[in-house]
Amino acid sequence: MKKRTTYIIIVVVALLLIMLALFSSTNFVNTEQLSTNMENASFSSKDKKAGGTYVAFKTLPELFAGRPVQVVTKPFATTYDKETELHGSNNAYIIVANELFATERDVESMLYYASLGNFLFISVNRMDPLLAKKLKFTVVDGENFQQKKSNTAQRYKDPSLDLDTAFSYMGMISGSYFSGIDTATTTVFGMNYKSRPNFIGMAYGDGFVYVSLNPYTFSNYFLLHQKNIGAQEIQMSYLPDDATNVYWDDFYSHQYGPQSGDFSEWQVLMRYPAMRWALWLAVLLLLLYVIFEGKRRQRIIPEKPVLANNSLEFVDAVGQLYYQQRNNYNLAHKMIIHLLEYIRSRYYLNTNHLNDQFVEALAKKAAMPEITIRELFSMLHQIQLAGEVSDEQLKDFYQLIQHFYLNTK
């Protein structure tokens, strides 16, 4: 009997331990799943998971006197061009996304829309840098993290609210905050868990622009925790409850990078301050390299020497050689051979027959008087027929040849 009782106790304890293990495992899986869903929050109005905004979207009509909310699935600039109602005033446009990837046309349209007397509400973890520049505020992108306990996630400050209106839950916490604002036109309405401003509003033209850096306050998990639905009521209270039209943007929540077709590579790079400074620094360094390296390697280009008349140099060299040996006939003969070769290569004339037709043709091509050519070739014939050449004849023949070389064309 005692053994049976002991066995029953052991079985019961084992079952209790198994159930406890299963319960703990189930809670662990749910917590992990929740954490994963929040880290990859879609902020989509159709998403019913922890990171979706289905609850926020469905409860919006109650905050705007039962007015229906229109869903937008196109970029703001495209929607603004097609929706004529946006060109009026007293409209409310709400954007909730992880990061705002807007084109220049989107930013211009948003600001023009607000200036007409409309209300633009943006809640994102990372703000578009161009829009931030236009609205004169700077943002520090802090790290988001998953809270393991239910701690403060968002605070609000407003004269109409209690002194310390805060909302807490065990979920994703946004660490981004505003590091600089235009205090002349901007008011701080909310702070993050470190009491740094993360929700502001500013007048723009005849309208208003509100920017929150904690989109998790619109997530299903946050709003369904205790009385956190009050956080949405506070944020939407800055928009008119009698708005003519209410728009919920479901386009930017599905954008995970710059819009294709609207961005050039250079435009994307120049929009981010860090990348813009890096590019300008690279251009400056390249310019300095070209200036100093080019100056160091530059060399004076030597002047190209004028082509010398090699024919004259050759004749002078040969002449000096034979003249020193007093061999006038051989020297004159060499001079004749070189002269005839010069005429053949330069004027393409046949020198086999040095007759009157040859003299006339050479005079025309060399652009010299015919009488000068006849005198030269007359002496050439005399030297060829004579057996000896005197110094005086050699000198006269040399002068005639030199005159021909120097004056021909």
C-alpha cells in the first residue's frame, strides 16, 4: 500500500513537472515570437500581429466623429496630384512607418499640403533627412530594444494633461529623439523613456505638422496593453476631430528603401549629411592630388630641333675629304652623283638624258630660272668630258650646286 502511494506521488510530481516545463516553454515561445514580431513591425493597417497597426486604424473613426478613414497606397506626391480634396484645408493625413523614404516631390507636396491649412501627422523611427532639413530640426537615431519588463515607453507633456502622463508595456522601445528644433515655431509634446523629446508639433503656413519618433505607440501590442489606447487618443487630439477628410497612409510602411524611379544615385547620396560630407571630402582630396602631383611631375618640354639639310652636310663632308687629298676630279664626280640622286628623289625626274627637255622640266619643278639650270648642267658636261678639274673650275661648280640646293623649292 505504501509502495502504491509512493508511486502515485511520484507520477503526480512528474506530471506537474512536465506541465510546468510545457507552460514555461510555451511562454518562452510566445515571448520570442512577440519579440520577433515587434522587431520586424510592419505598421500596416491590415496587419493584426503585434507589430501591425490594425487596432489603431480601426479605432480612428471614433476619434474623428465617426468620419471614415481613407487608405492611401501611393506616394504622397502622386496622391496629392490625383486627390483634389487634399488641395483644400482642414484635412488630416497620418503616416506611420519604420522609416520615411520620401522623394523631393513628396517633401514639397507634403509641405505645400500643410501650408494650405491641413494637418500632417508623421510617426517613424527614422525621419527623412530632407524633410527634417526643411522643418528645421535634427534627429539622433537611437537604438531600439525589447523591454523584458513593463516599463515606461512614452511620456506626454501638455497643460491639459496630468503632470506625468506616461504609458508603459513590455515591448519595443524607440530610442530616437530630437537633438535640435526651431523653438520659435515648434512645441515639444512628448518624450521617450529617457525624457528626451520625441514628439513635436509645429505651425507651417496655415496648417500644422506633427512628428513622432515612436511609431510603436500605434502598434497592436502597445494599444491593447492595459489602457495604452489613451496614448493614441492624446496624439490624435492635436488633429481636428471635425477634419474634412482623414487619410491613413499605407504606402511608406511598406517601403524598405528609396523609391525606384524617383531617385538618382547622386541624389540619394547627397541627401544624407554624413555621405554628403564624405563625397565633398573625396572631391577635395582628389583636387589636391591633381594640383600637387601634377605640379611635381611636370617637366619642361624640350624644343624640337629644326631638321638640318643633310644633303648639304653630306656634300660638305665629302668635299672636305677629297679637297684635302687634292683629287678635284673625283670630288666633282661625287658631287655630280649626289646632285643627280637629289633631283631623282625630290622631283621624280629621269636623269639618264640630260637634254633640253630635262632642263625645262627641272626649271619648272625647282622654280628656278632656266638659264641658271642650263649654266649648271653645261659645267656638269664639261667636267664629265674633261680628265682633270682645276681648283678654279671646282670652286665655280661647287658654287653653282650650292646655289641650286639653297634656292630650289
